[in-house]
Amino acid sequence: MSEKRTIEEAKQWTELHKNELLAAMKENKDCKHLSGLPVMVNLWNAGCWLNHRLAEAGATSDEISSIGFAHGQRSFANDPYKVAVDYVNEYETNKSVQDKPGVALAEDVVQTLSTHEGGE
């Protein structure tokens, strides 16, 4: 894909699929109790769009899982749609994403949060 994905595109896709996304969230035993929290619904929806686009771009299930976990971590300090769009654009360009889930990413997120809160 030569054109970059946008947050608007991701949100439009979410709006078109909102009923099935919410139903899937409520059916997921690990997430159903979070379906009443708007921030978690937002994260879930952005993650579903991310998974959908990665699959379309030819990502393997292992890549989708790894990128999905990184998305969850990175979204702790950022807009989940922005993170999802950035990851899809990066994957479509490079067939990989630089962020990997784990301690290093968690430390980077904490550093980002402390910088935003005026810390060092």
C-alpha cells in the first residue's frame, strides 16, 4: 500500500464494526468485565483494527500477537489509534515493527509518561 493509513480510517472502520467488536469483547472471558470502561473499549477497538490490517498485509499470527502486545504497552502512554496506525504503516512499509513487547518497551513507556508529567 503506497498511501499511509490514518487515524480517521481506523476510527471509521471501528464505527462500521462497533456492534460486532463490542459483542466479541463481551464474549472474551479475559475482557468482558472491561467492556464498560470506555478507555478499554477504545484500546480493544484500535487493537482489532490493527489485527485486521496486519492480517491483510500478510503478517503471521505470531507477528500479529507480538505487535498486538506492543500496541497494548505503547498505548498506555499514547492514543491507541495513533499507535495502531503507526504500527500498520510501519509494517506495510518494512514488513516488521521495531517495537517488541517486554521490559525495554515498558521502560520506554514509563520514560514517556514521566516526561509528559514533568519528570526526568
